[in-house]
Amino acid sequence: MTQGVRAGTRRRTAPRSTRPSLRLERALLREGHSVLVGMDEVGRGALAGPVSVGVVAIDATIRSAPQGVKDSKLLSQQVRERLAPRIRAWALDWGVGHAWPEEIDAIGIMSALRLAGQRALAQLEVSPDLVVLDGNHDWLTDPARDGLLALADPAAPPQVPVRTLIKADLTCSSVAAASVLAKVTRDDHMIAIAPEHPAYSWQLNKGYAAPEHQEALRTLGPCAHHRRSWNITGTNTSDRDMTVPHEAREMNPA
């Protein structure tokens, strides 16, 4: 006879795993989607450099993500760099798109996110039929081309439907993997251009509002790689200049 639980004791359940998985993606595939794309952005709150969007495509043939994949903000730089080639080999397809500082200045950060996302999707050799997007706001879908408005430009490529999910980078492997690729690619770019303007220490802060970066901005002012439409030095009060948008205060770790 199987030994029962002793009186006075409580049955313990294993804690639910906090690691991302493909549970949501597989459920969506069972609903009839053929190719899904996880999408995430990095650099939205940076003061310099591009905003970058990573995409990772999967289908029903893709097995569990490489061990250790999670939201890029929870990983060290060394771990992200080790994971990136494994993610590229694992994914059905992948891409990273950028919108550059002059584009952010010209069209605003939210439209720049859309542009970077569109550029990332354009790199794919597969055709996704759904995007899983981290957050609660669909910044990828162009409202000027949504619904009946899309009929105004029949030559434009169709927009991919979007499913937003808060904290998708913590729960969905495809989105977490996309965040890692975007972070590694953007960090590599910031490290590469750091010697052009060493005072800003971009090799350390990746363009975010770290103390050494802000001090250099107060001393030297912005350069061509900065988002010059933002009042990032805190001193420009002319009517044509914006204050730092709220997104810039939501700083990811460098």
C-alpha cells in the first residue's frame, strides 16, 4: 500500500517556472497560424543611437528555445553574447531592424519603432501570419493603413496582424529571443561608434542616461548620434525643442 501523506502536513506543489516557454506560441499555432514572429524592442529610452527591434520566427517544427533564453534585461552582456548565435541557429528565421537618431527626430519615437519593426520583418525570408508583440500597445500597425484605410494603397504590402501581450518577453520564448538579438546587435553598434566620441562612454552605457553620459552632454552638448529633438541636456528651452519624452525615463540596463 502506498504510504499516505502524514496527518498535519501540507502537500507542497512545485513553484511555477518563471522561464519563458513556447506555450503561447504553440497554442496560437494550433489555432491555425503557420508562422509566428516574436518581436521586442531595445533602445527606446536611450539618449543616443538607434531604436532597434528584433524578430524571431517560429513554426510547428521548432523545438524549445536554447537553455537560458530570457528577457535580455535579465541577462549579463556575456550571457547575451553567448546566446545570440544559438538563437540564430535555433530560429526558423530572424532579423533586427533599426531606426536612426535623425529618423527619431523627424517622425517621433513611436513611428520610429514602427519603422524599425517593419525593417526587421523585411529581413525575413518567411512570411509570418501573426506577430506577438511585447507590451500593451500595438506600435507596429500603421493606423493610416488599418482597416478600410488600407484600400487607399492596394500596392502596399499587407500588414501582419499583431497580438500584444504584457510581459511577453518574460513568458514567450520567441519574444525573449528577439529581445536578446536586438540587444546584442544594438550594443555592438554602440560599442563600434564609441571611439568616435569617447567622452560619452557608449562602450559602457550604450547610449542610455548613465551619469558619465549625462555629464559629457552637459559639458560637450549632443553629437550627430544623439536624439537632438529631445532636450537631453536639460538646458534647451526653445519652443521648437521637446523635453525628454516619457519613454526616455524608462531606461533599460546598459
